[in-house]
Amino acid sequence: MTTGNDCRESVHSERASLCELLQETTYLVFVLLAGRDGQPELIGSGTAVAVNARGDLLTAAHVVTTRFPIRAEEVEDPNVVILAKRKSSAFSRYASPLCGLTVDLGELLTGPLTVDLAVLRPVDPQTDVEFLPISFRSPIVGETVLMAGYPDDIELPFSFDQMLPASSIQVRKQ
């Protein structure tokens, strides 16, 4: 028989495991522009999460380009350097094979829709990177999902001790 205490301990243990996984899979991202004087200039920063064992990171496109809408010339600029690191690692260099997705929804919108999403790939191949498994199916109403983001003031080490309990969220069908 499961008691209320057992259930609370299980939820606490599950939350602690998720916090540990988030700390190992979340990266700080810096975007630098090589200056004329040889000194790099920080032009953007944000966070990303590892999504596979190769170390590919998922972030917002505006983190890479520092603006929205996305312009291809900013992503392809050879003077832009993208660096990322976990809490417990050194910075590594990344490239962005995907930055912003444009979707044409036909008559639903007057123009194409740009999705604020980017993939960062390590320049030096990696294997066996700890990653956050993601689902490619749509969530069911009432199902617990994780969505994380960070405000402008990002500090290391990351803290994942504040999670909104699912019971405090109200979902309404439109």
C-alpha cells in the first residue's frame, strides 16, 4: 500500500532527478563578434539544452542572431563565434546548422511564420554527452510538460530549485 508520504517522497525524488539532469544538460551560450582590433565583442547570450549524445544544443534563434526576425547573413557571418559551456565544463565552439524555421501556412497568415528555434552543433565532434530526452509528439491536455527559459540576467551556477507545481497551472480548452 502506498502512503501519502511515499507519494510525496517519490515526487520529491523525481523532481530532484530532473533538477540534476537539467544541471548537466543546460548550457550557457555566448555569441561573439570578432572586432577590428582583434578583441571579441559579446553581442548575445542565452541558454541551450543538449538534445542528443552528439552534443547538439537546442536554443532560441534570437540567441544566435541577437534579433528577431532572423537574417541569414547574420548566421553565416564568419566573424561570429558561438561558444557554449555546461556548469561543470570549459567553453567549446559551436556552429549553427539550423537557425530559424520559416513555415508558410498559406491562407492562415498573410506571410510566412518564422519559428524562433536554433540548433547548435559542436565544431569538435563529441560523443556520449548527457542530454535531455525530448518528445516529438504533441502533449495531451492535462499532461505534465517541462518548459524552461531564463531572463536576461543569467548567472552560473544554474539553479533549478524553483519549479512550478503542476497543480497551480490552469489549462483551458479554447
